[in-house]
Amino acid sequence: MSVSSMNGLLQSQADFVSALDALAPSPLLALDTEFMRERSYRPQLCLVQLGDAVQQVCVDPLQIDDLAPLAAQLADARQIKLVHAAAQDLEVLHQRLGILPAPLFDTQLAATLCGVGEQIGYAALIERLLGVVLDKSSSRTDWAQRPLTPEQYRYALDDVRYLPEAYALLDEQLNALGRADWMREDCAAQLDPARWTVDPLEAWRRVKGWQRVPKSGFARLRQLAAWREQRAQALDRPRRWILDDESLLRMVNRPPRTLKALQHGETLPAQLFPEAEAIMDALALAEHDPSPVPPAWKALQGDERERFARMVEVLEQRAQALNLPASVLLNRADIERLARQSQALEGLAGWRAEVLGESLAAVL
């Protein structure tokens, strides 16, 4: 069976492997995923779209148990993996397959480095580059449902159908601009597994409103957020289903001193009463948490604010000269870190060090 003649989802192991074999000789592999995460901690992989310049397929990971052949092909260094706005695809593939697709070419990133603008959507990019207007009416699909409609199949396949053509145009522009190395460097950075591995002790950064917690509450925030993260992972449920941010911050700012106070006050939602002892344990850990409060916790002061302002001005000037969004050069967190500790500039590497290093050093 040829790949181009297949209709619908590939739901058998034999058809799945046959499709991979047919796509293997291509130097390019277009890739997209559809997933659902509204009811789970981990995104549920519901569809994998694959293709090259002449053929595209949809793989049903809800029916195919052994995805090891896909993991092997995505790790094959001989085939460039084309993805648009790769972050969420990388997250779900890393969690489900334990690998990241390499080498990677993210067409959204490429478009940004070509001066098209920041975070351009796939449909907008394809219309701009190829003049093709895509039907996005199926963008709200529940991808876990079966069967999918012909319109949903077409929508899914369109997400990889045009990636090889877009790649050819963007790669040519990157080379003409002398930014192909920039692209390789930034794509390689996305393939660091540490970026897609959650450290529960860093989960406090995901709590909306953490900036309003006083310095004295940091350890409680850190430990409670870590407990929630671990519980959400264990139950595979969204964080907010375990404990919403508002309730978490109430416990951080007005910590109960006893189990009885926690269970009988207004702090703990009723559905969490069975977890009361574990929550008190997390608060007890906070009392002996030696972790220092991170520098970013405190607003920039005096000279730091002045350095920050000077760097922002330099950044905007360089971004304008390069026809790039300033945030692609450095994000706000990077600038704040440099404003607090100028020697951190030594950690700036790669193409950003080349285009920014001297200019930033002059104002620090």
C-alpha cells in the first residue's frame, strides 16, 4: 500500500510501519501533533501527522501501542524534522516517546530570524510564503474523538503538507541573510531535554501571582507548589484540579499552624481534606528549607534600574538594525539578570554574544 493512497487514520501497526518506511528515504520529514490536555497533567497524544514533499499521513497513537519505530525515525540524524512552533510538539513527544526530533527546523523560528515577525502562525506563514489560504475551521477539534471527519483529516494533513515548501524558501532566506548558523544554534537549544523536564522545586514559577508573596513566604510557596506538582504528576491531573493558585497563595500568606486549623478554616477546599496531612508536611518542610530567595524576587534597585534601562535601549537599537524582535535577542528575565549581576554577561554565548556582547558591555 502506498502512503499517498491511504485514507483516514493509520491504526494498525503494519500500516504505521509501512508509512514510516515510505517516508524514510526523504531528507525532510514534516511533523505535527494534535493532543488534549484539559483533563490531564500530561498532554494526551491523539494524532501524529507526518509527511514529505509528496505524501502525508495521520497516525493514530490512541490505537497503535508500539510507537518505538516513530521514536527511532525522529531520532535519525539523516532526516531534518520540520515543525512549526515546535515547543508544544516537543513537550508531548518527549513525554510520550522519551526522545526529541533531531535535527530540528522550526519554521516559526526561521520566519522570525528572516524578519517576518515574532510568533507568526502556521496559516499566516503559509499564506505569506505560498499564497495558500488554509481552512482553520477544525482548529477547535476534540482530537481524542473517533471517528474524525474528512474535514478534520484534511485540516490535520494540511499542517504538514506545506512545510517542505516553506522550509525551502525560509532556508534560502536564512542563508542569504547569513543566519543559517543562528537557526541551527537556536533549534539545537530547543532539543535540550532539561527544557522539557519539570523540576517540582521550580514549579512555584507557574503560580499566578507569586510576585506578590512576601520574602518570608518564599519557602512555603516553593514547597506547596512542589507538593502540588508531584501530586498532579502522580494522578495525571491538571494542577488546578489538585489545588488552584488562589487557594495555594492563601496557605502561603496565612499558613495554618495546626491540622485542625487547616481543615476547619476557609483556606482548604473541602475536596482536599484527605490531603491535609500532606499539605501540613509540605509547610513543615518550608520551615527548614535552606534555599535562598532568588534575586528576581526583589524589584530592581537604583543602579540596577539604570543598567536595565540602558540595556533595553541598546537592545532595541540592535533589534531594529537586525530587523528582529528585541525579545528574540534577549528576554526580560535575561536583561534583569544582567542588570543585577553584570558578570553574567560572560555567560552570553553564540550568535547573541557576537551581535550584542560589545554593545551591552559598554553600558554595564
